[in-house]
Amino acid sequence: MIFREKLTGIQIALIILAFTGALMVAQPGGSDFSPYVLLGLGSAFAVAVRDLVGRGIHPGVPGLVIAVGAGVITTVGAGLAALIFEQLTMPSLGTIIYTMGSGAFLVAGHVLLLRAYRAGTMSAVAPFLYTATVWALLSGMLIFGSFPNALALLGIAVIALSGIAVVALERWPRKTVVSP
């Protein structure tokens, strides 16, 4: 039992399968390995903690308040990191517009994710978090011209099929066995 939800063997297997798909996409330890991959791992851990903490927030707190609060903390943290690791320059108007758009999507993502956790079960929502890998690949293709190899494409398919299977299992009512 995890977070007051009893997981079936199939649900656990599908969550592990989706994670395996994400690993197939990321391909850690390959010839392109870089120590910066560890930053991605740290980010994934932080996102998981965020989701677990968000699940426990009182339902009376509006999602927008939580999302804006997360945005403020993100801004302060990013500002401090920039002061330490970056050389500060005045961004162009285009960069400012892109940054504002990114922030709007970040708030929307937080609100929608929080609503999903409040309305659904962790086991139903968790596999869809791995789709971030798919979106990262797609944006890499569209923006940077970086195309996935066959293993990454297989990983995308595994993630998608795992998510579809979890949703399908959630919709099927479980049969109750009554002892005579």
C-alpha cells in the first residue's frame, strides 16, 4: 500500500514498464554519457518529491495558489543559481517573451497535475509523468534537429502503451469475490 492506495501487481508492473521506457529514451551510460546526466536525475528526484508533497496538500487550497507559490520558489531558486553559475546579461525582448510563455505553461502544468492527483489515484497518474521524456524528445526534434534512435522510439511506444493500459485498468471494475 502506497499513499493509502493498494496497488495491484499489474499496476506496479506497468509503472516499472513505463520507467523502463523512459530509460530506453534517456539511454544513460551510453557513448554520449555526461556527468550532466546526474543533473537530470536530480531533477527527476525533485519532481517526484514535488508530486508527493503536492498530493498531501489540503484540498481546500486552490491549485492556482500552489502553482504560483511553486513559481515564486522556482524564480528565487533560479535567480540564486544564475548569480552563482551564470554571467548575467540583459535578455532580448524575444527571450523575455519566450520566458513568460514558458512560465505560463509551467503554471498550467502545475495546476493540471495537481488536479489530476486530487481527482485520480497515484497509480493512474504516475505513468503519465514519464511522457515528459516524450515531449523532451519531440521538442529536441523540432527545435534542435536531434532525432531519436530506434531504442528511443521503442521507449516512447512503451511509455505510451503503459499509460494506456493503466487508464484501461482503472476503468474496468474489479470483481468482488464473496466467500460462501
